[in-house]
Amino acid sequence: MFFRFKTFVLPAFLIFAVVSNAAAQDASAKPAAEKSDQKSDKKKQDNKKQSGDADKNATAEQVAESTVVIYGGLGGRASLNQIRKTTIERGKISVVNAEGKTEQANYERLILRADSIDKERVRFNQEFPSAKYALVYSDDKIFGIFNDSVFTPREDASKAFQNHLWHGIEALLRYKENGSTLELVGREKMMNVDLYVIDVTDKQKRKTRYYVSSKTFRVIMLEYAEDNVKYRRKFYDYNYAQGTLVPYHSILWANDKQVEETRIQTITFGQKVEENIFQAS
């Protein structure tokens, strides 16, 4: 695991090193009369200072691109697109229903990847003790399927489903494909973890704030607001699936009240997924 971690982190460091090396070369020019040992000491000090300045002055795009490299491996964006052509994810989910009671279900998420999230096709099968149904996102529309019959989901269910698409980690990793804009809000420290804070705003003006570790470039938490409710999702139990990084556990809060908890049991990429399961009839 140690060697794998080194392999993925190095490219992210190199993004900042480009800025550091350029500045260091400019600052290293000294009169020829200086002694060689003084030059060497000064160069080391300059390199150390410039490296710190590059990290401190990182741009939103540098942080985002470093995150893409960490999640996609050495191939970065190309690896994510190639490996994650399809996704089959299964696990358990706990949600708070409209009556305020917690319900547990087995779930299956099936994804056909597209050039951008709005063209994606997603099917979310849920099996509760009392009911089994699916929510489907296709052609930028959401519908439900129950016993092979199509229905219109409740507004809260549709919003929760859509929020998972547009306020998730993928929205950061695919900001370019989605035509989203980036803003580096600043730096924060949370539980002794130094974080970059980045806002991603898509073409529909949906904004998500990401808290990215400055050391590992993993997304630790994200926040977004809707209908005067502030949502916060935290990610845990990161591991690699087919060379790409996946958080296997996440918890969602709404105004500081836990409303969802998801645990992935298995996730595979690249397996065949039939297109007809995303159709209304």
C-alpha cells in the first residue's frame, strides 16, 4: 500500500513543482564572486521557500487537477473515463423517511458513463422490507419504476436522487466536462487536517463546496444548500477499486441532522450494463 500511495501522490506534487522550479531558477542567479558552498546553501533555502509558496498560492484548477490524478491514478482523467465506463455498485443505505423514521434498504446503483453528468444514465434500485422500486435518471429526466410500471417520484425523492449526481465527488472530478467553474475559497483546518476549500458551480448554478486534504488530495467533506437547508456529506473508508479511489462509507446531514448513511459492499467498473434498464418502457 505504501508504494501505491507514493505512486499516486507524486504527480500531484509535480503540478506544484512546476511553479516552484520556475521561481527557484529565477531566484537562484547570484554574482559569480560568491563561494560555491554559499550558493548551494542559498539555493536549498530558496527551493524550500518557493516550494512552500507554491503550495500556499495554489490555484483552484491546480487543486482540482491534483484531485483528479489521485482518484484516477497515473492516467488521471483518462483512466477514470476508461475504467469507469460502467459502474455496478451494491451496498446498504439508511435513510430518514418523511415521517422522521429511519429505514434501511439494500441498494444497487448502475451507471452508464457519458461525456458529462447531464448525459449520464443512472439506475438506483432500492429494496426496503415493505417495498422494492427503482429511480432512473436518463435524458436529464427522473422517473420511478415499481413492478414494471413507471411512476412519478415524490419531489423529495427526486431531489435527493439528483443531488447525489450533482453534489457528489464526480461533479468535482468532471468539472471540465460539465462546464463548471471553480473558485478557491481558501484554506481551513479540520480535526488537525489541513484542507483546501473549493467551490464548484455548474452551468445550472448549482454550487457545491469541497473540502480537499492538502496532503492526500482526497475529498473529506462537501457542502451544498437547497430550499434553505444546508447539507453536509462526509466521506470515510477510502480504498482502491480497479486502480481508482473510492470512499466506501458516507454520511449525509441536513441542518446538522443525519438523514442518510451509505456503505458500499461491492463496486466494479467496466462490466456490461444493458441499456434497456434505463428506459421507461
